[in-house]
Amino acid sequence: MPNMAQVFKDEITRLCRKEIRTVCDPLRKQVQALRREIRQQQSSSSKLERALAKIVAQTSTDTGSALYAPPQARDEATRARVTPASIKRHRLRLNLSQAELGELLRVSTNSIVRWEKGLSAPRAQHRTALLRVRDMGRRDVVRILQT
């Protein structure tokens, strides 16, 4: 005849394991789903960080401060001719208002108006920036203005 104490102990152990499984299985599945979600979020976060780093690298070279050349390039800008007609022509080519061009060059709208009318001439640093604007496209200008 089997030992009753051992039979009861085995049955109690079996029932306890069954109860524990019914309680823990949904939790285990939740933990697995949460881990999957964390991996997806980490993946998307790293993709966003790489995209941000790429944008920062692009904007660091394309910002308005990049329009102003270092001192050695300013000498070339002082010799370059910037006429009122060329300022207006490039502004219209880029589909910019006078205010937007002023914002891009960090000068007032009145300065742009006076440059285009020939009432005043841009300083050397602004002439350099105008020469750089001349080589830019509409997308570049819009990107700089949005920052």
C-alpha cells in the first residue's frame, strides 16, 4: 500500500505547480510582449538618433553662419561684384521675399531694399554671404530658414 503522506505531498505539489502556471503564464506572456516592445522602441530610437545626427551634420554646414566665410575667403568677396540687379535676380530665382532674404543674411528688410535700389552697398561680410546664396538652391534656403 502506497504511503499516503507521500501521495498527498505529490498531489499538493502537482496542484500548486498548476496554480502557479495559471497565474504566471499570462504574466510571462506580458513580460515577453513588453520586452519585444522595448526592443522595437530601442531600434526606432537609434534610427531617430542617427537621423538626427545626420540632420545636425547637414545643418551645421548649411546654417546661416555658414553663409559667412572665414576671414581668408573674405578677401575674394571684397573683389567680387554684387550689383543691385544681381541681388534682386537671385532673390527672385530663389522665390524669396525681401524679408526672407534679410532673415537669411541676418540683416533688416530695409537693408535689402536699399541694396536692390542701389542706395547702399552690402558690407564685405554680407557680400560673402550673398555670393554663397547665389550658389544655393531653393531647398537649401528653405532648410536654413526653418531652423
